Amino acid sequence: MMFKEKKLMLMPEAIQRYVKNGDALYLGGFIQHDPFAAAHEIIRQGKEDLTISKCAGMIIVDQLIGAGVVKHLTTSVTIQRIKIKSSKKRLDRVFLTKRNI
């Protein structure tokens, strides 16, 4: 009898296994369905130099930039200005790309 690999796992294990420093990630969802649990776990684990792609709902991106995990950001829509009062030096490292679609 063959056993299938278990696909269900807790968020800390998933982030540790699949998100490495320097990775490029697309954060799905559209405003009200942002993957906050995944983003917060990325911050907790101290991931670094991530390239983040997000279509809308910038609260989650603001948190990731503030935590210093974002190196590059590609977005099509921003519904708020990205302001990080306590992390301006980190924001200077981030390359922001806006595309009008």
C-alpha cells in the first residue's frame, strides 16, 4: 500500500519549508482576503531580501516592509501610500514598481 505525502501542515512549517531568503513571492488575495497569517509568519521567522508581488491591499506589504523583509516590490495597484514612519531607512532599500493596468 502506498502512502501519499501529507499536504496539510501548520503555517510555521510551511513558511520554513517553502520560503527562503531571497525568494520571490506573489501574495494572493484581493484586499479582504490577504494572507495575513503567512505574512506574519514570514516576519516572525525573520526572512530577508524577499521580492514581493501584490496586486492590491497594501496593508500586508506595509507590514512586511516595516519588518525589513522586502528587497523589491512589484505592484499593479496601490490603494494607500506606503508610509513607514519608524522604518524610513528600510524603505529607501525597496525598489517600488507601479504599473497602470
